[in-house]
Amino acid sequence: MKPFLYLGAFLLLLLAALVIKIEFFTDAARRFSGSLEDAVPRTVIGWQSKDLPLAESTAGLQNVRGVLNYDQVVQRIYAKEGVQIIVYVAYWEPGRISLVDAGSHNPDSCWVNAGCERLERQYAQEAKVNDRALLPYEHGLYRSPAGQEIHAIFWHLVNGEPNRYDEQQVGWRDGLAGRLERATLVAKDFQERGLDQRREQMFVRFSSNKSPKELLADPDARFLLGRLGKLGIYEDERWK
């Protein structure tokens, strides 16, 4: 009987040590010290812009907040002749949410679960905006239930560095089933980043009726993208 008691006591001490390490000895410093309201400009020359609500009702907005559990969020639409870009950014301070919980809220899961069809997908793409190198981004082309084709360029930044997406599936389910499906990603997160799984994070998404190539060829679009450097999506303007 005593060996089992000793083993139980050892496991409890080990668990307590892990909790103490996670709570008191993990990296809790903020690198993104700004505000999303400032980082995503309300007005940009050459574009008409307005705020876009995350939900159509107060109850819907509360549900979104409960699911995403973000500290800051902004969504703005920019439009000009024949071109539309929606900029969506969510930010989580250190300790707020796990990597897999933040990273799984992307077009491959949320949009597909909402009825969209993924038509194309490219990973860790490289590009420059006016000679400034972007951090590697994810790109997908999706068809909405109404038949509209939408390009999505997005980043999941963890402590300012892009997180990987190439092993994620399409259409993660909610609840326990979804968590079991993402178990391999959780294991890889622990292997690569250790016990500190609630790091500072940001999800940045540009959705448009134009492809990345078309946007990068448009001077007005390049000007707009250049105004978004405070988000930390450029190699030469990262989080401090």
C-alpha cells in the first residue's frame, strides 16, 4: 500500500511543480505594446473604409467573444473600384489562450464549418510589398455557400513568429471531438515550445475578392498593406 501512496505523493508534487512553472516562470512579457485600433487605420488614401461588426446582434457578439476569448479585436473593410479587402485581427495577451485554441480559428476550420468549400491552399508563402519582405503567410481560396470566391491571406503569430499550418485539417469540429482531432498538433506544440502554451498571440487575416498576386500588383493595395506594418507582419517591423 505504501508504494502506491509514495507514487501518488510524487505525482502530486510533480503536478504542483508543473503548475508553478507554468504560472510563475513562463514568458509573460508583451511584445506587441500597441493597440489594434491604431495598428489598423480607419482611413487610408484611395479607399473607402468602415468598421465591420463580428456579429449582427448583441447576443451573437457575446457568443463570438466567448468562443474566441480575445483581448483585442478589430475588423474593417476597405473598398475601391472593383476591389474589396476585409482586415480582421484578434490579439491575445500572454496567458490568455493556448496555441492550438487560437490557431484553429482560421478559414480552414471556421469558414469550412460554416459551409465554405476550400478550393486552393498554399503554405508559408513569401512576398514583398514595396521591397519590404512579409513574414511567411498562409493563403487559401474559398467558395462561400452563395458561390462567391474569396481569397484569404493570414498569419497566426506566436510571440511575433508565424505558427505552422501545414499539418492542420479542413473543418475542425467543436467540442471534445475537435480536441481529439487536434491532439497531434497539441503534442507537436509541446514538443516544439515546451509547457508554455499560452504565449502572446495574434491572428491576422486579409480576405479579398482579389488574389495575392493581383493585390501586390495594385499600387493602392500595396499602400494599404504598407499601412498595416504595426501588426508585425513585416520582417523589418516585428513586435519589440
